[in-house]
Amino acid sequence: MESWFDFDKRIFKHFSYLLILQLIPLFVISSYLVYEINPHLYNKQMIYYFIAAIVFFVSAFIPWRRIIWWFVPIFYVANLGLLIAVEFIGKSILGAKRWIEIPGIGVTIQPSEFIKVAVIMMLGYLISRKPPDEKGYGLLDFIKLSIVIIIPFIIIAKEPDLGTALVLLIAGYGILFIVGINWKIWVTLAILAGAGAPLVYEYGLKPYQKTRIQDALNKPSYQVRQALIAIGSGGLEGKSKKEATQTQLKFLPVSSTDFIFAYLGERFGFKGMLTVIGLYILLIFNLLYISAKYANDYLIKTFASGLAFLLFVYMGVNIYMIIGMAPVVGLPLPMFSHGGTSFIIFAVIFGILQNLIAFKDYSRYTSDSKIIMQTKDFH
């Protein structure tokens, strides 16, 4: 039986260190901006970083390939249970019922954040058990995998939290696109989506959601106007902290969370915004490269592509929202905006991915495989 020391050596040997290095500049720029906005929030940010680091290493050291067959179905069903529980015992904040309060300690959790991990894990588990053939998955397998995505999507959209629900939907189907689905299914879906969009808008959206879409298409909302003023005043090079009046005089709302990209534009100008977008693009391309590199390992492929799509959708929607080209939804800039839950969830996914990469040849190290090898040698 292998020792913990051997386990440690192997996991550190095969870590994708480039992924970790790519995150550091984002953390540094984000921390600097949050400190300027509010030193108290900066202190909280450091606590979130510390918790996220612990969560990352715990996730990286759990033997996922050994426990995935029983853990993932239970974890997925438990998360669905929490999402359903929100309807009955959830806590409403600003008109939306998305949180469950843990009795006695006053801490709230948002199950819609945890379900992202559960859906990616469940897809990875099902895909690795039955990989697609050369032409991709057929209709029956596509429907089975779609159910994993659509059930939580419907529950989250009902909270209402359409932003998170759409992120889950796009990331889930993004994974299926990378893994391989028969092209005829995608064409059919595209036609159905185009034909059904007007009906969804008319009967599926709430009045405030329609208002946000109208604002994005016509006159920007107050928040977006202030964000555009901040970005415009930053120009090419940006302004000093004292001159960044949009943020310092509190004209720019939620400047440390959903609208932190606007403060980045005010402080560091177009060059600063382009730098951060470039860092995200390089990170996303690296994740897609990892997905392609380990094409035959469907657990790595699922997690790497799922993480890439999550980052892409969060980043794209947040930036488009700030410049008035998308409706205002509560989606943070991933691992950049001030906040705890979303940051920790990304730390979990990164940790699991690092573990899967480190133990991509795990079967050859298990005691069962050694017994089988010895039996073969004996015969």
C-alpha cells in the first residue's frame, strides 16, 4: 500500500502549475482595486482567499477517481434537494429567494452556486462511464445528459435567478459540445431555440426581466450609465485614485462586486481593461488546451471544458452588462469581483481538475490493479 508521502510526491509532480500562475495576476489586480474602494472589504477578501486556498488543496487531495462512482450521484441529488428546499425554507433578499440560512450561526448558503460543481461532476461521471462514439452522442444519450442540466436550470430560473440559470445551461451544453454530440441535434436545437425565443420572452420572463432587456436595447439603466461614465473618464491610461470620482464619490454602484470592471476602467483605463480580458482569454485557452490534450480522459475533458465555459460566460456577461450590451444580472467577474461563495466554488473546481490531472493514470497505482497484474504474471 502506498504511503501518503508517495501520494504527495506524485500530485505535486503532475500539477498544472501554469493554471495556478495564470490566476495570480487576476488576484493581485482585484485585491488592489478592492483595497482602494474599501479597506474593510479588502480584509474580508483576504479571508476569502485564505478559505479558498484551503478548499483548493482539500479538493486537490481528495481521491476523486476512487470515490466518484458513489459520491457524485449522492452529491448531485443532495444539491437538487437543497435547491428545492429554497422554495420552502429559503431566505428572501432583495425580492429573490435564493439562500438557505444555517440555523444557529446566521450564515447563509446559496445552493445555486454549489449545483454548478454538481452538474459538471455528474456530466463527467456519466460521460466517462459511457463515452461518445466517433459521430458523437445520439438523441437518446443527449436527452439523458440534458436532464442533468435542465432540472437544476428550471429550479434556479424559478427562484428567480435567470443569470445563474443561464450560466449553468450554457456551461452544461458547452461541455456536451466539446465532448461530442451529433451535429444534426445541434442544428435542430438552434432552429427550435430561434423559433421559441419570442414565446419565452412573452410568457417565460417576469416584468422586471423584460425591463432589463429593454434597458439594454434602448436606454441604459442608472447603474450602466454610471459605469460608462467611469470607463469613459478613465480614457486610455486611467486616472489616479483621487481623480477616480465615479467610484470614490459613490456614483458607481456595487463598485467592488458586479461593477468592479468599470472601476478598473476608471483607474487603469483601456489598457488595464484589455490586460484583464487578455488574462482571462489566455486562461480559457489553456483550459481548452488541457481538455484537448487529455481527450481520452473524459473526467479531465469535462472539468477543463466546463471551467472554461463558466469563466467565459461569467466574464462575457459581466463585461457586456457593464458596457450596456447585455441586461443587468447579478453575475460577478469570476475570481475578480469581491465576494466569497462564487470564489470558493471556482477554487473547488480548480482543485478537482488539478487532482484529475495529477492522477490521470491512477488505475495503475491502485492495489486492485497490482493484484490483477500479479495474477496475470503468475498465469
